[in-house]
Amino acid sequence: MNNIKLIINNDLKKKGRERFFIKKELQCILNLYAKMVSNGSWKDYSFSTDAKEVSFDVYQRTSEKPVLRITKNLKPVYLNEKYFIKDKDGKVIKKSENLNQLITKTSWIRLKLIK
């Protein structure tokens, strides 16, 4: 009995790998979502995950493809490629190393959702 050890899964902390948005990031995104829903621009959202990225997908209607994606790159090559805003075709509209700055400095009113 003296050889029993309590092992806590600290692999994510050691590797520094995140697999989803952290609480602050998610709060920032959901605050933006609430604002855009209240003005009638956005209707629905979903999350999609990949080995390389996780994204918050914005829909104008529930049956369509997402019209915007706020993406967190889990394996960025460059520092400024950590967060992206992508259009429905996957084209990068804006990118930044700070999600809060990316969201606050983007003119969401000028970024119209195209059908």
C-alpha cells in the first residue's frame, strides 16, 4: 500500500494545449453574440472543432451554412494568427493575437451578412 500514488491528469497543462475556448474568451464572444442578436443581425450559433482550430459559427438562419466564424487557432505558426474572423467561404477577414481586441476593433455593423 505504500506504493500507491495519486495521479492527476496534468498533460494539458504540461503541453499548454487548449482544446476549446477558455471562459474569458467564451464570455467575450457570447457578449458580442447577445448584442448582435438584440439588433437582429444574428439568429443562431454553433461550435465546431478540429484538431487545429475551434470556432464559434454564426448563422443568419438555422438551416444555412455559417455566415461568419470566430476561430481560435490551436496550433498557430505566428503570434498574430491565434484568432481569426472568417467569412462563409473560409476566407480570413481579420486576425489578431488578442480575441478581445479583435472583437472590439471590428466594425460589426459594416460587416454585413450576405445571403
